[in-house]
Amino acid sequence: MGEIVAEKELIIVEVAYALPNRQQLTELKVPYGTTAFEAVEQSGIVEQFPEIDLESAKMGIFGQALGTKGLKSPKEHVLEPKDRVEIYRPLIVDPKEVRKRRAAKAKAGED
């Protein structure tokens, strides 16, 4: 009987990470109250992608970055059933810098 109760206390979530040529989507059952950070730890994804630094990795839920726009940080955000935790890779180039260069190039072409 206790096993049935324990099963009801678990939720299914996903953890996702993608490289340009490889991606991993891991489904796991976690207890209610599990945070995004804890789910990533439990997923074992770092064993498959050792370059992930969990302490500094940016994470989100369905494209909404955690720790921004009023959302709690990955260590505080409690998951809901069917949430997908996404681990984001660091940007190679700052988008602001790219826009700045593009604007400078366009301006140089106008002269």
C-alpha cells in the first residue's frame, strides 16, 4: 500500500540539453517539491555532457529562463508535472556586440 502512495507523490519531468550535433532529452520521475536544479542533478545528464557546469549553467522551463522576469532561480524553482528543464549553453558571441558590429558595418557602407 505504501508503494502506491509513494508513486502518487512522484511527478514526471524532463531534462533537456542540446549541442549543434547532439541532443539529450531525459524523462524522470521526481518527488513533488523537487527543484529544477535537483532534477538536472538526478537526471545524470552531466555524466553524458561533462562540459556542463551545473553551478553556472543557465536553465529554463519551456524557453523561460529561470532567475529572470520574476521567475525563481533553478535552485528555488519547484517543478510541476510535465515541466521540461532546459540547460542552456553559454553564448559564443554577445548578441549586443553582433548588432553593434552590424550597425557599424551598415553605417560604413552608407558613407
